[in-house]
Amino acid sequence: MYVQNGTSSTSSDVPSGSTPVGGSLYVTPNADLIDAADGGKVLSADVAAWGEIAATSSAWSIPVRKADGSCVWVFNGTERATVDVPNGSTPSIGSSFITADGREMVGAQGTVRITDVKARGTYYNGGSTSLTAFSKQDGTFVYLEDNTVKSAVGVPSGSTPACGSFFLSPDGTLVDGVDGSVIASRIAAFGLLTRENASWLLTARETSGRPVILRPGLQTLATGVPWGSRPVGGGIYLARDGRLIDGVNAGRTVATGVGTPGAFAVMPDSWRIPLAAPTASAAVVTDGISQAVAGVPAGSSPVTGKLYLTPSGALVDSANGWSTLATGIAAIGQIAANRQDWAIPARKTDGSAVYIYNGQESNAVGVPAGSIPVAGSSFVTTDGRELRGSDGVVRMTGVAAYGDAYFDGTDYFQPFAKADGSFTFLKNSDETSTTGIPAGSTPVAARLYLAPDGRLIDGGSGSVIATQIATAGRIATRNGGWVLPAVRTDGAPTAVTPSGEVTVSGVPTGSTPVAAGLFHTTDRRLIDGLNGGAVLATNDVLVGMYRELYDSTWSLPLGIASAGC
């Protein structure tokens, strides 16, 4: 399956176990490079490595190294020989390769464009000009403007080439090497730099996990995208639950059940992303016990509790024979629950707003079409109003960002950042001013905010709960109090309670905080760091939202991805 201009396309011509490359290209288990958009046509055989697709308005190309070390390139679907490229060179972009001695050679002509290459960023085609950033063996930085090498300006030592003419410094500052200007700070990850009208757009994630869209002179929150999602390109993110989400177009779900995407590529006629590993099976972890659930519709994403979202946009309940709770779902928000009731908001493909309350779908009251589903029955409109969909009450205006909702056994809390730079939180349905929250902070959960310097602050009292926190998962209740899984700025996993940090065990560095004491490892295990490092699930897990009825039962739906396409 691949996505083309925001629409999922299926292909029966991609063998099971194929690896997504970029655009609509895959490498099959027998090492053929094929194009799913061209009936599975074999473009090159015995493929061992490949580079980045380069495209213009009329042509595209990709460099390939074969199993015997020879180097070729594919131009508009036809394999071509390279000129004077040494065997064993590393595929770069288009027809270009980087030789063992650091020369970047254009395979189509055999010319050398740059020498002493240490690393390069991704290519950007601005229409009239193309840009690629490089670091050199001597520690200096340059960029290619078309085929001309230019020295980068104002790039800090130790930076890495990112995309276009941009470089990422060790502290997360994104710098434009053309003039040394700072594009953004606290950037942890980014996708492909793409064109938007006559300008550029960069899909990115901050060190806090917050998804952001960067444009010239402007940084905005990606709409409807969960924290920690992986930036792909063109405003598209991959969430931990396997949804491919468009953060530019109101959080629309583009695809579900995605385990591994290939590279975002702008082809002559469209943008494309190849996808692999759709959901093959499902499991639900309830109170720490994982149980397989039979009959999951292929390609579904785990949502919350025991609910899944199918590729057709149906919200289905695995606990009740896969009964359908709602159809035509285009975007979905957070679950909110108390001791016995739960609700989750959603937007339909026609733009209308609904919410699911204890399994029953209801139309939201007074919510304009196209609004963003937030939590429970609430939505944020395009003009920044927060509306309670159960009765249409406007509870807040000027909303720019929000964190997770939390019920503490008595009251309901949710933190917000306002467009004017201020911070407030909801206590039940009352907007409440915060204390001690510095500018640039990010709302996390309940009334907690993460300051730019890594302090986790209670906005109700202004007290600092923890320091050196880089990112956090979903807040939950254990033993009558809240707990928040997190990662420190040094990369160490931890958990935070009202009394401060507590040690987690058995959680590898690099793991992602999920909820309570749960972490998702890079090798796809789900581990409870507050229960001796118990492994709750394995085998390529897609993780939905943690759902709990206050201090009683909790559940977390999982998707186990197949090796197919």
C-alpha cells in the first residue's frame, strides 16, 4: 500500500515482506526494486542499497548499488549505467553517489560535485533552485545550490546537515546555512522539506515530543497529531498507534495500521509515501495482562481501551464482537474517563463533529464543521474556541495548544496554552489561571507544564515537580495518585509523581514513554518500568491510548504488524 496525495492506494503487486523505499517504490525479498504505482514493474535487480529520490516536474531518479557493488541509477523507471562511479560507493540522491574517499559524484555524467564529504542532509527542490546541506571531514559545513558548492554561514560546531540548506545543532537549533538565521529551536526530528505554494514547509517534532509545522518565519502546532509522532513530510506524521496523520489538514487520518513508512517523495505528478507492515493481529493489555484478540480488520489502528479504527474509518469494539460504534471517522481525539464513564471525540469525513459516550455515538452540539477533536466531548474550533460538544458551551477562547485530560478522583483537569502566550487550565469546566509557568512552556497533562529548561511545573501552585525532563507520556493513576512516564534530557527513562521522580527499572535508553509506568522500546516491546521491568507485549507493537477508570481498571490496545505490505 502507498499514499498518493493523501489518499491510500492498494497494490496486489507488492510481495509480502517487501521493504518500502520511497514514493511508491519497494525492494522485494529477492532484492528487486519495484514500482507499486506501475503494476509492480521491476526497475532494478540484485539491489543492496539505495538513496533518495530526486524529482522535477517531468522526471525522477534514484541511485542504486547492486549486490556485486556496482552502481546504477533508475531514471523515470528505467535502469541506467553510471559513469566512472567506483564499485561500493554509497547511493546519495538522483544519480549521485558518495565514494569511499568522500567524493559526491553525479553518476549520469561522472562529474564530482563536492569532496571530503562526511554526511549530507536530504535534498530540497525549490522549483527554481535545489539545495542540499553537507558536513565535511574537516568539520566545516557547505551546501549545494544546484551544482555549486557554497560555504555555510553561522552553523555551530558539531551540527549535522538536515534538509535543504538547513543544519541541526547539538542543542536542537535549526540553522539556515545560507545566512545563519535560526529557523527554530529545540528540534529533535524532522521529515522531508517540501514546497508549499511558492515557499517551503518542514514537518518536525520538538524535543518535548510536540509536533510542529515550520514555515518561513512561522512555527505552528501540527493539528490533531499526538505527541511523539514521527514526522514524515508534507505535514504528515506517523503516530505510535499506526495512523498516518495530516497535521496541516486538521489532523485527518490518511492511513491506519502502518508499521513502517518509506521515504516521503515528491514525484513529478504527486507526492507519495510507500507503506509496509499493516496490522495483522491485535491484543489488549488489561491491568498488566496481555490477551490476543481475534478478528481485527486488516490494517486497523489501536485507538483506546479495546477500540480500533479500521482503514475505512469505522470505530470498532474488539470486546463486543467488533461491533461498530461509529463510521466515517477522519480524525479522533483523546479519551476522557472518570470512575465509570468514558467519552472520546471524533470528526467525520464530512467535517461534522461527534463524540462516543460509553459506546454510544452522539452528534456534538454547536461545534462548527472542521473543528479539531480534543478530549471527551470537547473540540477546538479553527478560531481557537474550546467547545464542550455535549451542550455547545464555550469554555475557553484563544487556544493554541493543549495537553492530556486527567480525572484525579474528584476533579477533571486539562492544561492549555493560549495564542497570546498565556497559560490556563480547565478545572472541570472552569478556566483557571496558572501560576509560575514561563513563556514558551508546553502543556503536558492535568495542570502540568514542561518549561523550555526541562522543569515540570504544576500550574496550579507554581511548584517544580521535576527537572531535566525532555518529554513525557500520558498521565495515569496508580495507588491513588498520578504518575507520568518521562524521558530525561540525558535520555534516561523515568517516572514522575506528585512527590517528584521515581526510578523505573528494565527500561532501555531510547524507549518512548506511553502511560503510567509503561514504555515502548525501540525493538517494539511494551515494558512496565514500575513493575520490575515486566514485558507486557512484544513483536512489532502499535500502541493505542491508555484508558483507565479512575484507580481501578486500565486497558491499552495494541496492533501487531505483519511483515507484509
